[in-house]
Amino acid sequence: MTQDPGLASWLQLTLTPGLGGAAIRAMLRQFGLPHLILARKSSELAQYAAPSVLEALHSETVRRAAAAALAWLEQPGNALVTLADPTYPRMLLEIADPPPLLYARGRVELLQRPALAVVGSRNATAQGAANAESFAKALSGSGLTIVSGLALGIDAAAHRGGLAGPGSTIAVLGTGIDVIYPRSHAALAAQIAEQGLMISEFPLGSGALASNFPRRNRLISGLAQGCLVVEAALASGSLITARSAAEQGREVFAVPGSIHSPLSKGCHALIKSGAKLVESAEDVLAELGGFRASGSASTMQPADVAHAGTEGAALLEHMGHDPVDIDALCARAGMSAEQVSSELLRLELAGRVAALPGGLFQRLEKRSR
């Protein structure tokens, strides 16, 4: 693998303790690329950082950390994406504080795809997790990349749903990219690294510090066109992500729940504050524009019933507009359970049907734009 010689300079800047993203971006605007910044005298950089920080900039400790990151980069599937890289996500360039450098593992091309953040409670109910996975699966089937934070509960369910569709998923970590948190998600993280993408702005080896996660949340919302909150208590990190989304000019969606459930109160508060109430994946697609993946290409095109085939289109008519199980569909359409299951899968991948808990399926209406 041929490395960009400029990456060492990017790493030297971003790995210097006390040198934050705002200062780095200011220096980039003033002096140009990192190697030009590093060539400046300390007196020229004094307005951007304290003397102790500038002293650390050229320290052996920082150089060793940069060398370790370059060695990590040599491993298959690993990548470093800088602000100057053409693969840097365009959506992050719109936020107030885009990270100067991202550590990435997996399919870096997903950074350029239309995306939706799906977040919620770590202590999700079984129904909430099922809803998150179902929404994410249908939305990924329609071409949206699902972005979440690899946390317990709703995040994990969203990633699983994203992996089931062609849009796949991006996990934004609040740790170094080589530190999986929680550890119980090691297998899920490995699957995401293989079929989706993991990213982090934090240096290698960074642990799960509480202060890291609000920063991570701004990237979850920043990467996406909108943010869907599935379950959340009033005091929830998911609401931080939703607020970040609103501040970044993204759409905010919330799934309503029981008025008696503490995990619905956060979603209800968002709806009262102007978030869009959604009951199906189609509600989200209607706001963002219904897309589906065109094969393996990165271009997106409108979803169309015709792609489901004649039998699929007929099955849609038999489904009606209420949730229905496979047995009922077999009776209505005069098809075997195997045929119905096969067509339902095609329709689900085309974004025309959503799988619901309890073995039910619901038609997703295509709305005019």
C-alpha cells in the first residue's frame, strides 16, 4: 500500500495533546496544508495554541503516536480520511466543527452515500429494538445508509437492520477505532467492518470516556440527512443527537409510543418540539425522497414497484394497507407460503414492504414527490 506522505503531518497535528479541531482548522486556513504549518516558527503559531502545546507538537511522543497510526493504516481495510481528502464526507463539511481527520475501517465509499441516523435508548424494550431493526432494514433496502453509535439497545438493532440491506451501515465510535465498546459488540463490530464502515475521530487506543460520546453524537447526526429516534427517555443521549441534528439543519423524526412508557417520553417531547412523527419507513422516505440502491453502484434512483416483478406487484394489491401475516396473504393471493415469502423479500429489498414484529408485514406506499 502506498501511503500519502502528507498523512504523517496530519497525524502530527491531530495527535498533539491540547491542539483541538478549531485551532487546527484555523491554522489550515491561514497557512495551508499541515506540512506548511509544521514548518512555521512557534512565534507564528502562538495565537493558535499555548507554548506547552506547541512544544508537544514536535515531541517524540507525538511522532511515535503518528508512526503507530501509520502502521495501523497498513492493515487491510484501514484508512485515514483528512479534510483535504476527496473521500471526506460532504455532509460533515456542513457542520460547525468537522473533525480534521477520521480513522476508518471498512467501506469508505459509504461516507458519500445518502444516510439516516437511527438512535435511541440503550435499555430498549423488545418492541423498540424490533422497530429500530425493521425501520433500518426497510430504509437500508431503499438505499439509505444507516448511521448509529454501536451502543447497546436501539443502536445495535439499527446496525443489524442496516446490514440487512444494500444501504448498509456506519458505526461512529466514541473510542479509538481499535477499541470496541461495549465489548459484547465485538462480533457486531467485526461484521460492520466487513460489510459496512466504522469510523472514529479519536486517536488509537482512546478509551470510553464520558466526554467522548457527546462529541461522537454530533458526527452521527452530521453524517446523515436526518435523525430518527426510536425510543428515548427524557434524560437520554439520543436527545443530544437529535438536538445536534436540528442545529445542523437535519430533519428530526421520532417514533411515538405508549403514554405510560418512560422510554416514549423523549420521543414525545421531540414531537412536541417539532420533530416529525413517523409510523413507517415510508414516512421517513416521503420527507427525504424515496431512494433505493441501484445494484452495487453508488448512484441512487427512485424506488419503483416494477423492480419487484409482476407477482410482487400483485401481492402488494392483496396486502391492502394494514399489517398482515403470511397465512392471510397465501389465502388472498392463492400462492404457497414459499412463494409469498420469496416475493415479500423482494418487496422488502425494494423498499415497498416493511417487516413488523410478530411476523406481520405492511405495505409502504410510494408517494409522489
